[in-house]
Amino acid sequence: MRKEIRTSLTWSSVSKTCLYWYALSMKHTRRFVCHARHRMQSSALTIAFLSLISALPFSAVAGAFSVSPVRIYMLPRERAVAVTVVNEGDTEVVLQADLNVWTQKADGTDELNPTDDLILSPPIIKLAPNSRQVVRLALLKPADASRQLTYRMIMREVPEAVAMVDRTVQLPVALALSMPVFITPPPAKRIVDCVAAPNLTVRCANSGTAYAQVREIQLKRGTVTLARFEGGTYILPGAQKVISLKGESGLTSGAAQMSVSFDDGKSQIFEVMLP
């Protein structure tokens, strides 16, 4: 599950210039990107602005919420499903959802595009401290009878402006949770084929009509494990992904066995040739 943390900060002394910090996290990987909403008019202003930032103390202010289920499954005959949202913090939290069609390019790169296929009711969720609410996620279009429809619902906190306290800038931290939504007809299924690739990588392609999530890959010769992948990577229908394995470099070429395990507990065994 992917978590997004967004903070915003505005100083009236620097006109309408705003600074945004993003922290995008998946498992143990964090990436920070910083940009200005309005372009600085001179390098002198830029230097003064950054100096102001470095001189001010910061304090992060964030709510805490959870959503269940973290993966949403629907059958074509179901028009809506229940989703439970819990405010786990001691302050009120306001949430809203972004609904997107989720596709992947041929190389497995994710693409999200806003959609009206789904609707969340109510669209704005206001939760008192330590409270919960059940909302309904509904499908507005007819489901496909032959292939799975894939979406992502991103539940975002709507941050409130926080005043400076004791000359400490209070940064409102807006959390977001991204959850996959799968609408799956009975005939839809994954069809995955994996081959060994150079530099301890595996190329897996999904030619089926339903998603695949690879949880583990073991590359073996006999009872000896040569390399392994542990995690959770999605491969949507029509896409492929190159997955890196962890193991000793310099493996000798030749025949090996590759076991690929999926999120439903099933596995496939492939006879492969190491390059």
C-alpha cells in the first residue's frame, strides 16, 4: 500500500510564494520533491526565501486514519460495497477520495486517470476523534463480462491551516492511502509467463484478463536457492515487468527452476535457462 504525505507552508512576508514538500513512500523507499507554486522573480529572492526556511523551526501536524478493506473486490452483479473509514487520532479529520482508472503500459508503468465509473457516498467524510464511518463505493457503469476492471481509490486527508505557535511553523501533513479496486467476472484469470533475464532479473508478462500480484520468486538449482524476490508487485493484463532478484552475482549459466508465488497462495514453476 502506498502512502503519500504532503505538507504545505505559506509566509505572507514572501508574497504568495508557497512551498510544498512531498514524501512518497512504498515500503522502505522514500523520495522527497520540493517545488515552488509561483516562480521566484530573482535569484536574490530565492536565496532569501531559502534562508528563511532554514532559520525557522518546524513542527509537523498530522491526523491518523485507516481504511478497510485495503483491497476492494467486487463482482459484476454487485453495485456497491461497504468501506470502513476510522479516525484513529485525537482530532477531527476530513477526508475525500480520488477515483481513478488504473492501467499499466506494456512495460508495467502505472497510469492513473480520473474516472466517473465509480462514486463514493458520501464524497466528503468528516470524522470526529476516535470514530468510524461506513461509506459506500458504487459502480455506475456496466461491468465487463469477460475481463477484470481495475481502479484505484486514493483516500486523502484535507488539511486545515495551522497557526504558528511559539515562533514554530506548524506544517499540516496530509496523509493519503491508495487502494486497488478490482471488479472481476468469473471467467477472468491471470496468465503469467516468466523468463530469466540478465543481471539477476526476471521478466514476467501477464497475457490474461485479471491482475497478477507476484509475492515471491525463488530461483533454484535442486535444493539450493540462488536468488530470491520478496515483496508485492502488480502486473495488470497486457503488461509485463522486470523484477530484480537478490542473490550472489556471477551465477553460472545453465538450467534452473523458478518458483513464482502469487497473492492468492498459488505458485507456478518455470524451467528457465540462466544467461
